[in-house]
Amino acid sequence: MLCFLPTDVIQYRNFFAFAIVFWALSNFLLSNKKGGDFWYALSVLIATTIHTSCLFYLLMILAKHKLSKSAFIVFMVLKIVKIRI
């Protein structure tokens, strides 16, 4: 199989993109600031330019509004460790 990018480069991209998502999650989505959902979505879209797998984390906005606080935290932890619900 031909690989144009070494595995290390892909891992760095994934790390930097997820770091942006995690920062946005803790600063905007979990806090009840006004406009937090917008800033979280914008941060995830910026992270998506680095690695497209971050697009999945836009579902956290829906989970925040549809689930209770404790269920949302459990959902967030499960998604961070990549366990499928």
C-alpha cells in the first residue's frame, strides 16, 4: 500500500485537530456562555480543516441540548475514548 504521508504526520494532524476540539469543548460547550454553541461549532469547523474526522464532534451540540447534564458528560467521555454507543 502506498502511503504519501508518514504515520507520524497523520497522528500529529489528529492530535492538533482534537486539541482544538477539546479546548472548544471545555471553554464554550460545557460553559453556559452566551453564543457558546456558535463558537464551539466554529472551532470544530476550524479543526476540521486540519483533520476531517473532527466534523463528527458537531454532534456534541445536539447531545448537549437533548441529554441531561450527566448523560452528556458520559456521552462526551465515551466519544473521546472512541467507544461506540
